[in-house]
Amino acid sequence: MLMYVCAGIRYLSEDAGLRHLLLEPGVYAAGTVNNILAGKDFDRAMTTFKMIDEALNSRLLIKVEVWCIGNDKDLGDDLDRALRNIKYIKSMTDTENETCRNI
């Protein structure tokens, strides 16, 4: 049954570029992506889908912040706290990536 769930995700996201998103930056190899999208590697598929969900939700929250600032709307305490956490994690990741490039 879990294979069918992954296959359904593949079917729904085929034209959206999910395969390209996983292959192009070198996150996974081609065979691994095929196994993930076919549902044959469920553990890795769940990790991948969680990673994609986190990235998309972070992007959405940042866009909401930009809209709120542009329209003079109050963000609210919870949203403001979540955005600060996202920006902190992003700054830490950018710092680590810069350190790796300098090595």
C-alpha cells in the first residue's frame, strides 16, 4: 500500500519537476530517485518528502512575511517567531556552506 502512495505522489508531481529537483543538485542518484518515486525505498522516500515539505513551507512563510510587510499587516507573534527560526537556520546553513567552499 505504501508503494502506491509514493507512486501516487510521483504521478501528481511528475510535471512539477520533482524528479529534476532531486537529481539536478545531486541530492540523489538517478536510480535512487526512481526507487523513491516508485515506492520501493519507502524510508528514503519519507525523508525526501519531509525535506521537500520543509523547504516549501519555509519558502511560503517568507513570502507571507514579504506580503505582510508590503501591505502593512501585523505578522502575529507565532508567525514572527517561526520566521526568525527559519532565518536563523538559513544563516547557519549558509555559514556552513561557505566554510565548506573555503576548505
